[in-house]
Amino acid sequence: MRSGRRVVITGMGSVSAAGAGGTPAVADALARRPATIAPVAAFELDGCASHLAAEVDEARFMALLDPDSVRRLSRICRMTLAACRTAVQEAGLGGGTRLGLVVGSEHGDFRSGGEFVDGFLRRGPAGLSPLTFPSTVMNSMAAVAGIAIDAKATSVTLNQETVAGDLAVARAVALITDGRAEAVIAGGVDELFSHVYRNLARLGALSPMGGGAPEGCRPYATDHNGPVLGEGATFVVLEEREAAHARGAAILAEILGAAWGAIPVAPHTAPARRRDARAIARRALDQAGIGAGSLARCYGSGNGDPALDDWELRLLEADGVRDPVSLAPLFGQHGGLGALRVAAAALDARAGSAPALVHGIARGGCRTALVIGQAA
Amino acid sequence: MTQKEVLDELKALIVERLKFDPSRAAEMTLETTLPRGVEGSLGLDSLDFIELSVAMEERFGIVIDEAESLADDFLSLDTLSRFVLSKVK
Amino acid sequence: MTRVAVSGLGVVSPYGAGVKTFWAGLSTGECAIRPLTVIDTEGFRSRIAAEVPADVIGGLGVSRRRSRADRLALAAAREALADADLSPRDRTDMALIVGAVGGGMLEGEAWYWDEALHPGPSPKIGALRSILPASHSEVIGWRLGLGGPRETVVMACASGAASIAFGADLIRSGATPLALAGGVDAITRICFMGFNALKLLDPEPCRPFDRGRRGMSIGEAAAFLVLEDAEHCRRRGGRSLGEVLGAGVTTDAHHVTAPHPEGEGMIRAMREALAAAGREPGDVGYVNAHGTGTLQNDRVEALAMARVFGEGRVLVSSTKSLVGHTMAAAGSVEAAATLLSLQHGLIPPTANLRDPDPDVPFDCVAQTARSVEVEAALSNSFGFGGQNVSLIFGR
């Protein structure tokens, strides 16, 4: 990195369909690969073409929280809080003016937004709940978590389809290398909400998107036919390397390269023939000082969306990277997925693996590339 | 209205609008203190008080002027129920 | 050390389209806060806002099929890029950072209301494709061919300012020589209803720093800045409208809506900006305040400014008194106002300020613009959730 500051990963916290907790819970989920995708239990989906999702067990994340202190927090805020608190506790990190927070999300808190306007639609102005209104702005999750972990440096909320978690980590790396924070909790969160699920299905954005294949999450496969939604919150702890050493933190991995950019295509499209003029993945590899051939693996953002899968494969091929691995079948597509891929790469590094590329591309062209390897 | 009736309504509002667990209502009495920072209180903050004020205005048909200093009235369920009674009259 | 120039500016404001129209309104102190027409306001205590007039929206040259917010954003972004006079190759590397909150929610609400009030699915469902805040970056990035780092920052009222801070960071770190940074927000029912429900809106046009102030006024707008490595700008013969000297981005981590009562995070943001700019408080001649007109914000912000600059040591004014609180656009609209103030040597007034609050120890340039040459000016944006951004601009 240009500033000379290096960034390491010193902990994590995760709430997902595969479990909840810090590094041991994430490692366990990745090792055991429990079956997480199943018919949605939390709400009715009559008349909907899609029925599957990777749902979070409420009890798992409530166990990480004090019920009294989360009384008025929305569900998505609770998940965010559980994951962030777990992450800082695991890393043994104190709060203050040098701790930042970056939260990525695809859909934010539409549940609270719906609740708020439903009050008006039912009873007019008198039906509006002032308490609910702050939750209707997408930065409410960061606001709530920031108070709990005392993150007084820069805190940012990013909105982006598909790669919100990847972007959050890239932004967090920049905050550290630019000197805006010494440590940053970075990741993403989304929850399953009936209106969002139903309407994404109505708009043809979920599996089954067409053809005869059954509904399911089959990234990069020839019979892929759309993403399956998941939910959860996953955050990794990023720290400036010298500061981490100085406080004796347990270092899992280092972020050797981070680049992001965009391929300017029409919104919601994923045109397989469009190239990336700035070769984002190559940039990240160059920063890391390695070639594509030295990678142990690539964690791709492909989630079964056929156009997106295909585009990603071609973009990676152009940068000399092949056979990406997807974690979407384990966790479902949601804002935390990018952070889960970063977490997986960090765990690989801890186990002594060669560096991994965490790659992301979204419809509309937002592209990210992170190279994660062993801390020197 | 009697103070007991007002108290019961306030407890219902606190559960419904401030998202307290219904089981907490049984523990609430006139002596229950409200504001955060008071030992043993329900821990309500400014946002809770705005919500409660709006709910009270609607439930009791009163007007609460936010320009008034209401800190003393919102100290406990006793002071709050007396406040409501004074407005209803 | 890399210096960050502003080489282009674009604004769509309640005064109309374009930077010239914006400055004309600000410099004459015209208050653009009027009865709202784009949504139904029946039954609400405050029924006014600074709305972009319908004929202005129609004249922006952006398809009516796009959401209102997308139209505002694209028009302002186009003006900024045209102003900077860049080559297509420059656009490939150009970052795009958009501050946004409401996204296409106005059209999304119309669909939701439709389905709530009438049986059967509503044909307006297409609105959902542009409902998210990230929609603006997709449309702008595509239409203007921008290939650099792309981000949508959702930081409530500080979004538009944060985008400028992060855009400048990208240039200083060498990630890119160019960034288009700004913010946008259109009127939405949810925002209007929410601030009404919190009793934070004045039924009359807001009166920041006035003893009798009673709350905010909502507005809508879009503003974008072209930020550029100053050396890169000089080499290509580009024109500089001013410089981003430094930025502070901090968090109160205190309460989800109320600011820290002593402005702790605000003070840190201003001091960080000064430190980043390598300037002393005495070097700053003007503060474009967050100045919403709520009892709380103005009191705490005045306290914070007094701690940083000393009582009466800077001129202060609130752009929100003129064009309302434009939400995610506010930080970038007010950055534009601050740059124009430096450029023209004229400080726009705080409108509706008739009885200055004695607890605000500053000259808030009441009602009439003031001719003052200033070398450096600071712009504050403090959002819900304790998000604080302070930007320092130089000539």
C-alpha cells in the first residue's frame, strides 16, 4: 500500500444460517458445511415462484445479546450488534477515537421502513412511530453497533448489491492506510424480509430464473438458474499491522492487496463480453507482489445468477485466475457474504495456505479484489 | 379517570410502543422510575420519551407541548400519571 | 504531497438547474422553502419544503422513466463533468462516490401505496429497480463511463460531505487522479413523515441560530464535485475552482438520533479537518454550518464551533435556511456553496434570522450576503447516528 501502512485481520464475528460466533464458529461452518438452504419458515410464500433461503436461527444470535439492551432494536440491528460485539470481544479490542466501522448492506432495514409507513397507511399521521423512524435510514445498523463497540473514528455504511461485504472490507483497508482509523470492524449484513423476498422473486431476480432446472443455488454450474437468498451479519476485525503487534493481538492473516472499481454497464446488467479496462484483480495481485499462478484459490462472488457467474468467470480468466469457489450455497446471498469470503481466506492463511483472491463483481459493474495471505 | 386507570394505560403503552416484554408490565408500579441514568429505572432515553409522548397524546386525547420542560413529569409512573390527569381535566 | 483541486461543479437545487442559478439564489438570500406539492401533506404539522420545481425537473434532459432522485443526480453529475472538460480516457480512471439515502423511494412509495390501497398487484413495481441508494451510482457510472472505484455512502445527513472526503482520500493515496463525488436526495413521504413525527420540523421556514427557532425544513437537491489531483489538472490545462484542503470524519457513538451534548464528535471532526489541512483555526474565515434550525443541533454546533475557533472568531451561516435540509445532498450542496463563497468573496446569508440566539456567540450573517475575502472556509455536516464530517476548502 502506498502509505506504507499494512493491514492485518485479528478477529471476526458472524451470524449466519450456518451458526453464530467468532473464529471457531466460522471455521466450524466452513469445515462441516451444514445444509442451510431450505424452504423459508419465517413467512408465507404462497403464489411465489421461489421458496428457498438460508435462514438464521433467532435463538443463536439472541444468545449473544443482552435482551434488555436490545429492546427496541430492529432485527437487522440485533444481528449486526451480535456479530460486531463478538468480533471486538474476540480480538480483545477496545473502542475509542481510533476505532472505525464499515457496514455494507444490500437492502438495509426495509422491515422497519414498512412498519413505519404501515402505521400511516392504517391510521394517518397519528399512526406514525417516532421510535421506528431512525431505523428507516440504512445507517441505523452502524449507528447502533458503533455505540455498542464505541467506534468513534470514521464509520461508514455502504449500499451495494452482491458485493456489499467485499466493498466494506476494501473501504476499511483504505481508512486504515489513509490514517483515518487504526482498527476497523468491517463487514456486511442483510435479513430476510417477506416483502423484499417476494418482490425480488416477482422481478425475476431469484432462482428459478427460467429453464427447467429446480430451484437451488448452483454457482458456476451449467444448470445455474439464479441466486438463493440468505441472511446474517459477518464482520472481520482489521488493524494496522504495527498497532496490532504492539498490543499483542493474535493475527490471523494480512490483506496483501486491495483494489476496487467499476465496469460502466447499464444498471442490473452483467454483459459477459465487457472487459475491465482497469484490470482490478491484476491490480490487487500486483499490490500483493504475486502472480495469479501463486494463488491457492479464488473465492468468487458468483451466486448462481447465470449472467453474473458467466461474467465473473470471463473477467477472472482475463486476469489469469480460474476455478473460483463460491460460498453462496452455504450462506445464501446477502450483504455478509463478502465478509464471509474474506473470513474464509483469512482462515486458510492461518492454516498456512498460499494467498487467496477474494473477488467480487455485481450486476451494474461494481468490482472488487482483495488478496489475503499469511501475515509475515 | 383514576390514577390506577391511567397507570394501567401507561403500562400498556410502554409495552406496546417502547417494545418492552409484556411480562415486565406486572413489575411496574407507581414507584417505577423511567429515565436512563436513574438507578433501577426502565432506562428510557429521549427517543423513548418522544414516542411515549406521541402515544400518550393519542391515547388520552391531551396535548403535550414539547417546549415545556417535562423532565420532572417523566421521572416516574407516579409523576407521569399525575401529569396525564392534570392535562385531562 | 498530493493536493486535491476541484475542477468541476454541478448543482440542481430548489432554485433551479445549474451552478449559476444556485449561486444567484444564495447570493441574494432568497428562501426557497414553500408549500410542498410533490406529495400529499394533509394532516401534518409542517407542510412546507424546498422542492425542485416541476418544470425544472422536466427540463433536466433526463428520461421521465428514471426516478426523481436519479434525474437530479444525473443532471448535476453531467454539469460537473462538462464543467471539468475531461477526456474520455480520464473518465475510465475516475472514481464515483455518491452520498444517498432515499434513493428512488418516492416512486417506490407510490407503488407501495398503490398496493396497500387497491386490490391486486400494482403496475408500478418497476420502481423497485431503482429504489436503492446505490441506483444513482449505477446510472451515473454507466451514462458517464466512469470506471474507477465506485461507492454509495449512506451516512444520513452527512452522506454528501463524506463522499467528498473519501473522494479526496482516493486521490491523495494515488488510487486514482480523479473522482466525481457528491450527493443526492429527492423528497420522499417517509422522510417528510418521519421528521414530522419526531417533531423536528418547523411549520414555517426554518430559522437557524434564531432565538425562536422551532426546527428544520426539508429540501431536495443534487450536487457533484469533480475532484482532481492538482498536478494532473495543471498538466492538462484544467481549471481549478478551489482546493479540498482537508477533511475530518468522526462518529459520536453516543445516541441514534441525538448529538453528543457537548459536541464531542463535532469538535473532533473540525480539528481533524484543520490538522489534515495543516491550518490553524485562525486561518478559517467562514464556517458553512450544518445549521438545521433545530433547538438541539444549533446549540451544540455553536458550542462546538466556539471550542474550536473561539467565540466570534469566524463568520457563520446556514445554507439550509435558504434551500432547506437536502438530506444526503446537503454535504455536497453546502460544499458547493462554500467553494462559491470563496471564489466570489461573498458569504451567503442565514435567511429568516431576525432575533439571533444570544447563546450562539457568532455573527451568523443575518438575511443579507456579506462581502468578505476569505482564504479558507470550513463546511460542517452532522448526520443522524452521530456521523460528523467537516470539510475545509481553500481558494
